[in-house]
Amino acid sequence: MAEEIKQEEPAAEDKEKQEQPMTLTEKIVTAILIAYVISLIWLAGSSHWFGIW
């Protein structure tokens, strides 16, 4: 009756995957997405569209 309930720990492989640094491809994709979002914000605020700046 006095059994302890142990929580399942993620597999060692999962931990290794989570701790790996970003690959070059992931860094490039992240940089492109950030640049895209910044360009959308700039375009939406440009005087050509709404005259915000």
C-alpha cells in the first residue's frame, strides 16, 4: 500500500536533442523569419500605406 509513484523521466535521447545548439540551417531560417517580420512592420508603417512614419 505504501508504493511510491515515480514520474516518468524523458528518455536520455530526448534530453540530448533538447540540449543541442541550433544548427546553421535553423539559425538561417530564424534570421530570415525575423527579417521578414521586421519588413512587414516597416511596410505597414510606411508613408506609402498609412503614413505612420
